[in-house]
Amino acid sequence: MVLQKARLASLVLLLIQPGLSLAHGNQDHANMKAAKHTADQGKAGVGKQHPWGQTGDPDKVDRKVEVSMSDAMRFSPDSLRVEKGETIHFVVRNEGKLMHEFVLGTTEALNEHAELMMKYPNMAHDEPYMAHVAPGASEDIIWRFNRSGEFGFACLIAGHYQAGMKGTLSVQGPATPDEKMTHKKPGHSPGDARKSGHDMTEGRVRRVNREQGTVMIEHGEIPNLNMPPMAMMFHVEDTDVLNSLKPGDAIRFKALHKDRKFIATDIQAP
């Protein structure tokens, strides 16, 4: 047993990239917590629909569930059950010394995102169904499970997911025909942000950080990067373009990956 744990620890250390903790522990992710709930909201208290639910209303929480994460690459508990229609307040605690995250989703969506994190370990990403938790800290997610089915949660940091840092989540309740169809679709859906044209991608600005020269974009599929629709932080080479951008703006842009950074160029109004 001791030998197995030692081998597991060695595997994790080999898989974790040197710059990863910075990507998940930087100021961008500290700022994401305050902005992501608002970005996902339509009308007050109602979040964008995902196959596994939607952002919950803090005033309509049914119960609180505490989940702890450890450097043994495990969640406790690692299996959860909720009733369809429940709004859960997750309190996610990191009891280890490494950065960890808690991400809700379908098995398909989690697997797809985990592959991206292995390919691009410095990718700064965020959604209301994610919590990036620094060592010794805790984060909150309020989520309404209005879709029945079998889902999951995981830490998608490169190496952690592959070491088994994942759990199961069962939402009890009858599924409607529409829900059954929804479960067959990819989990990352940016609404009206979609791919258009040859190498241009359509997206919507979530947040602008002029000091750091970055912009958070909820984007459509990016074929040249083999990337599905999601929300991600991009650097810009010409920071003057950020002066004309604000949250909510619809844009078209080209996406590149070089020098271990994602870069948005040729940003323009559609």
C-alpha cells in the first residue's frame, strides 16, 4: 500500500507542469470568483442552462454540502446524491499544499476539458460551476440541479484528474425527453458565442484587465486550437485595443497559442 501511494505521488509530480500552480493561483483567478456569477446570470436568480443544471439563487439554497480536497488526489465525499430541483451551496475546502479545483459536469465534458488541460496546462479558465481553491482556502459554488441524470465532479489540473481526482454525482428525479437529448450534447455551451468564418471566432467579453493586458472571452469553437466553446483568459499583444472593450461586448477575433500563452489578435466588432 505504501509503495502504491509512493508510485501515485511520483506519477502526479511527473504530470504536473512547472507553471501550473501560477495559472490556477494568480490574480486572474482571484478576480474570477467575483465576476463569474454575474457573467452567467440572465435575469436575477436564473443562470444559463447547462446539461447538469444552472447557477443557483443564493436566496433559495436548499442545503449546504461541504467537500474537501487533498494532495492524495481525492475528494471527500467522492459520491453525492441530490434531488432534482435542489439548489446546493457547495463549500469546497483545499486541505492540501497544492492548488486544486472542483468542476461539475457530464463525464463527456470533464474528459474533454481534462484533455485540454493536459495539452495546455497554463490555460486560465473559469465558469460558475468551477471553484479554483488555493492551499488552505475554501471557495463556494451555488448550483441548482434542475436536470436529472448521472454527472460528476473533478479536479482538472493536469495530472490530478489522471491520478483519479474525480467523483460521481447522481441527480434523482424523472428526466424529460428534452433532458435526455441535452445529455447527449457537449457540456460546454457559450450560448450565442460561436465559431464563424475561416479563422475568426465569435465571442463575448466577460472581463477586461488593462493592467495585465488580458481579456476573458466566452468563445465558440476554435478549430485551429482544437478547443470547444468555453470561457478563457486571453493575452493581447496590442493593449490599446482593451481601451475600447467592456464586459458584454460581442467580438470576433483570432486565437493563437505561443510562448505558453493564449493570445487574441485582430479583435473587432462583428
